[in-house]
Amino acid sequence: MWIIRRHHPSKAYTIFFLILFLICLYIIFNDDPVSNSLPPDIIVNVKNASNPLSIKLPDIAVNVKNAFNPFSIKLPDIVVNVNNASNVYLHVQLDLTSNTAICRENDYLIIYVLSTAHHVQRRSVLRSTWASKRTGICFVFILGQVLENAVEIQMKINNEKKEYQDIVQINHTESYANVVYKEVAALQWSQYFYRNIPYLFKTDDDLIVDTILISSIAHLLLTNMSSNQSFLAKYRPTLITNMQSAVRTTFFRGGWAMDYQPTVRDGGKFGVKEDVWPHPILPAYCSGFGWIMSNNIRDRLVNASYTYPLNKTAWIGDVFVSGFLAKAADVKCSGIFIDYDQTASANCSCLMVNNPMLTVCSSSFHAGGGGTEVQKYAEYTKAWQIIQLRHNSTNMKSNDC
């Protein structure tokens, strides 16, 4: 009996310590030292960190990487809300669910036109002239929001969206500075909906553009082929050679490449603050009259926009996108051998007769020329007739000059 009483407790103790040892091992290998400091159910909201993001955290620490820049959120015993984390970056307010302008998947060129919300009539004129629909080309107008007569104008825009399906509207009010948002929105929209359309051309609605010539250049880049009888072969054969030897993935060209422009400090709309850019010379950029880029360049610009500091943004559309943002994306907009003209003559049709390679010409809306609105619209019609004539006829005579 003594023997039984002597050995039984020893066996029990052994089992007890074995169980205790296993519990310790379990705690060591499964315990999360940081989770003990967290409440059982924490919601961290990271809004607009490219797209709204909601993260539910049951008893864990949070690392949110590359929402724009990698950052960590250390959570004490409180609820943490990170609202508008993207405010420190350039954030475009663009609702992609209501901006479903339609291109065709087999289009090879998107021409996006920066317009203004109240330019309803001007867009109508463009759709009947140089922005008229044609095979392989998709025209899209980029708009902002207006405060004055907002309900009436928005109703007209909604009708445009429904009828033409060519409107992309950002949730920023119309202003010169907010053109930056329009520029970036056009790139983000095209990447989201039409990533595989190979080329894009940017321009403005107060310009007159030979979009037939622009589409010929894009088609040449796409196929590497040009007829000896083509318009380009006749008037600018060196451009064909230049395009054929160009690297397509890094193609980013525009008129009036600005490589050594001084930084303006006068505080006007072209001014750049010293804390934004302390250097006396701006980054190389291209004139906003128009540039053509590959979808690869578009993607690199879009990616750079997500991490671009808001306090380092130069609020000049063309300078920012093709200069500052391009520099951040490690790309460069260089010149293309086509002709541009910024004129106040209000007679682009005459200029296009005398210069067959004049591709983009400022209208009287751009240059502030005289005449009624009807006369200004007539300039678009006359110039478009000349553009069509010079591509479809050997006779370039016109009564306009």
C-alpha cells in the first residue's frame, strides 16, 4: 500500500508538468506580442489612397504598404481613423462609375480634349469638325464642375454623356490650376477602361487640330508602314523615317519642346513657388497644344501621379504633366517634326493652306480674337474643310487666302 501511495503522486506530477510545458510552448509560438495592446475589433479606414479602402482588423497590427508610399500604422488601445490619406499626394477626384465614355477595343488612338463644362456648344462644333468620329480614333472630352448655373449646365452635360458617350467629368471645379487634375484624370480614365489602346494624343478645345494627320502618325507608329503616295511622304518624308526608328514603348513627343524655360516667380497663373521648384530652369516639357504618347508612357505617368506630393505640384497643366510628372516618372517629352502656330489672326484655314504640315493652330477663342461666337465657330468649320481638302485632293487652292 505504501508502494502504491509512493508512486501514484509521482506519475501525476509528471503528467501535470508535461501539460504545463505544452501550454508554454503553445503560448510562445502562437502569441502575437503586439496584438495584446489592441482592442478586439478595430476599423481603420484609409480613404482615397488611390481607391477607397476599408481594412477590418481583428486583434492584429496593421501594415498598409504602397497605398501611395509605404507606411505603418501603430495601433494603441484606441480606434484609429486615417481619413483622406491621399491628401498629401496629388489625388484626382474621378468617379469611374459615372464616366464610362465609350471607345472601341480595336481603336489605336485616343484623342482626349481638355474642355470646360459650359462649352457645350463648342463641343458640338468640334464633333462636326475635327473631332468627328472615324474608324480607329476615339475622341473624349475632359471636363470639370461649375458653380454658376450648375444645375442647368449639368443637365446639358448629362444629355451629352447619354447621347455621345464621350464625356469624362472630374469632381473638381473649373479653374486654370485644376487643369492639372483634368490632365491626370484623362490618363487614369484611359488606363482603367482602355489600357490596351496603344496611343493617346492630348489637345484643347480652343485649338484647331488636323486630326487626320495625327491619326496618320499614330497609324505609322502602329504598323511601321507608310505609302509613298501618303500625305506625310509628300510633305514631311523625314518624319516617316524618324517615326519608323522611334522606340514605341517610350514614345512621348509634342510640338514646341521646352528644354530651357526659366521658372517664373511673379505669382501669376504661370508662376511656380520656390518651395515647389527652387531651380531657375523648369524641367523639360512640351507645349500643351498637343502631344502624343504610348500607353506605356501613360502608365508610367499614372503610377507617378499616385505618389506625387501635393505640395510639390506646379499648377500649370502642360508644364506639370509633361515636365514635373514626367520627370518623376523618369520619362521625357521631346519634339516632333510637325508644325504648330499660336496666332491671333483668326484665320487658321488660310494658314493651313499655306503650310500643309500645320497640325495645331490656335483659334480665336484661344488667342482672344474679335468676332462673334458664331464667327468664331465658323473658323472651325472653314479650317476643317481645308484639312479634309488637303488630305483628299491635290488641289490646295482656296479662296480663304
